[in-house]
Amino acid sequence: MKSRFWLTGLVLCAGAFFGLGLLRGVAGQNHTGLTLEGVFRHLDAAAKSFHSLSADVERTKVTVVVNDRSVETGNILVRGDKMLMEMKAPNPRTILRTGDNLYVYNPGLKRVEEYNLALHRSLVDQYLLLGFGTSGKELEKVYLATLLGEPTQDEKKTALIELTPKSTEARNQFSKIQIWFDESSWLPVQQQFFETGPGDYFIVRYSKVVRNPDLSDAPFKPHWPKGTQKIKPQG
């Protein structure tokens, strides 16, 4: 139980951007003629040429029982399995993921939390960088999927997929996930994560998305101001 809450906190703190898998053939048709199999083929093709990404991020957390909505904004850089998120408002913090290491830096507290993802990587990878360069073949390993349609989102035609985790461990974190894929790039423009239990959820929206910008290694190297306290929470 303690491990579950530690992992849930880590994933939520990281913004839950987060490869996963889908089961081909579920809900294969909609009224436009797009099929789930067709979505997977597009994702397979897009994954072959995906290397990096930059975007602005808006994350809205909804706590159902008290009808509370909190919004935070920032930006994200992705390169391979490296990710850097700079959350600007209302509570500035930096989330850096490099391989099996994840860092959460809080400038107000002058503290950085260091997490080792090795024991939980297979689960964390189902949420971190969700949909960014993940092929359909990778996706189908761990999720059931339903194609819900092709709604317009932020003036973009999208393919809306609903995902249900196949593993019990993953379902203990989120009961389902919805992703709006921009059909011009096959990258997410929005994700909605439904937490297991209380019915709370959060929505992540991406704007000003740039596919394959030229990113160096420098932004993904952990470096913190002098005097920063380093702690390693235990699961």
C-alpha cells in the first residue's frame, strides 16, 4: 500500500505525462470510417520519425468530492526517454526524467527530490511521455482501447482513444485514460486521466507543439542552484 501511494504521488507530481499499449481490434469502426487499426498504423508510421518535441502545457486537476479545479501551466521538452517539464504557475517546479532517474525540484523550498524508477519503470513508462513517439505495436501490449470518434479539439481534427489498463497494478492507479491525437501529426493535443477510486481526474492540454526540434543534451542534465537540499523519498 505504501508503495502504491508513493508511486501515485510520483506520477502525479511528474504531471502524469506518461508508453503504453492497446489491444487491436476493439471498437474498430466509427461513422467517419476511421478504424482503431487505422489509428495504430498511423502511430506506427509516426513513431519511426519521432525524435523530440517541445510544447506548452496546461494541467487541470479536478477533485470531484469538493468540486475543486486547480490549473497549472508550463512547458515540456522530450528527447528519447528524457523529459524536462518546467511548471511556471501557480507553483513553480521542475520535473526532469533521465532514464531510470526522476527529479522534482521545488525552488521555493530549495529542495530536489530524487527518485529511482528502476523497480517501477514498467509501470511508470505507461504514463510518462504517453503517446509521444509510441508506436501502435508498443501501445497494444498493456491496454485495451476503444475509438470514440474524431472530435475537433483546439481547431484540430483528432482521433479520440479511450484506454483501459490490462494489468491490475496499472488499474490501481488509473481506471481509464482518454487521448486526443492530432491527425496531422499523431501527437497528443489532450489527455484525460481518471484516477481509480474517488473519481478524480486531471486533463493535460498541449499547445504550440513543435515536432522534432533540435534539442541538445544540456537541458536534460540535472543541475540545481547551490545550497539545494537533496532528498530521496523511499517507496
